[in-house]
Amino acid sequence: MTIRTIIVDDEDLARRGIRALLARAPDVEVIAECGNAREAIEAMRADPPDLVFLDVQMPGKSGFDVIEAIGAPHCPYIVFVTAHDDFAIRAFDVHALDYLLKPLNEHRFAAALERVRKAMAGAEERSIGRRLARLAATLGHVTDHSTAPVPPDRIPVKTGGRVVVIRIADVDWVKAEHDYVSLYVGEKSWLVRETIASIESRFAGAGLVRIHRSTLVNIDRVRELRPLDKGEFQVILHNGAELKLSRNFRAALPRLAGAVV
């Protein structure tokens, strides 16, 4: 029995790591590698695999969006790959065929692959569609980079083998760092693997406002606005931080001005 497999991860290094581990399994054939959800959906529709190693968090659509697009009843076996070991993992363990934490552990990877073999042989529940449907019901609607249903006023941050829950009300400002963002809270900063657009859309109602293509600010932290040239403003926070509001985001002025009036 050959296990026809697709690897889905936006990080090339992660894809190569999975491929290297699969190279030791003579019964596995990698038929495609995908760097994002769109490529994964196209590949799965064009040539349905038996198994997909699916990254949970990717720029744009998430791994859950892939499942939604394919349709749970038509999905192959899924092994989730995630860098986050927070409470969502408990739902993965109950409802998904298996999950793997980054960085990948060789023995844990082999155990996951053995579960796949048993499932394909009929030793485990074959209806992965029902299991994924229950997973979706447990986690709720997941969009963009979120991995679990967290309250709309906080965000989990993995650091040093633990998960710190950051209240959005405590965030002073947010800075884009490519596919990551830095959350500035007092004298500390926390790196989160999400885009600034995702953070903006999720937490705009909690007081985070876009003032620059790479900057969000908590309106409750704004102390002063100073006009600059060309319609721009300097935004001074209560902790003394100085940020810039670019003219492309002047629509944020009413909310910022209301914060300092």
C-alpha cells in the first residue's frame, strides 16, 4: 500500500524537513509540495492524496480554510503541523488524525505516520470527514492565522515553551515584522506569527487602529498628536513612544483625536 502524500507549509525549511523524514518511509510517495493554502487546494483537487501534512498557520488562508474549501467529507487523512502547543492542541488530539509540533521530533513523526497506516488499514475510524467536522464545531470558525477560538480581547503568544495570554487592552502598539508582528506591552515586546492585517481585522473593535502600513496603535495609549509635513502626524504615547501617522491613514485621526481630547 502506497500512501500518496502532499506536504503543505509556507516555510521551505519545514517542507524539506518533512520530506526528509518521509524519505525514510518506503511506503510513502510525496506527490506535491505546497507553500500556501491556495496551492494546497488546487493540488488536492487536481490529484486527491491519501494524506496531507497540513500547516495550521500560513499567510493568507489557514489550514482550516483548506479543509473548508475541500469539504470535510472529501478530505484525505490530515496530520496537522503547528508551532503552537496551546489549548487548541487538545482539540486536535481528540478530533484530528494526529498533529505534530514544530520543530519536528523524529520519533513523534514516526508515530504519526504509523497512525496513518493503521487508519488506512481500517484499524481506526475511517470517516475523517466526521472527525474534521467535529473539530470545526469545537474550534468554531477559524480565519486567517488564528488557531483556536480565543476571546476577541486577547491573543495567545508562545514563548519559551509556554503560552502567555496578552490582553489587547494592555498592548501599547504593534509593529509589522514581515509575516510576524511585535506586540509592545510596557517595556516588553512579544513576537507573534501573524500579519498586521490579520491583527487589525481581529482587534479593531478592541481599540487597535492602523496609523501606518506597518503600525497599529492602541487608542487608549495615545497622549498627544503633533502635526508634521505633508499631512502626517507624530503620535505620542503615554509611555513616551513616538510613532508616525502617515497621510495614507489619516482616516484614523478622528479616533485618535477623540482619545486625546
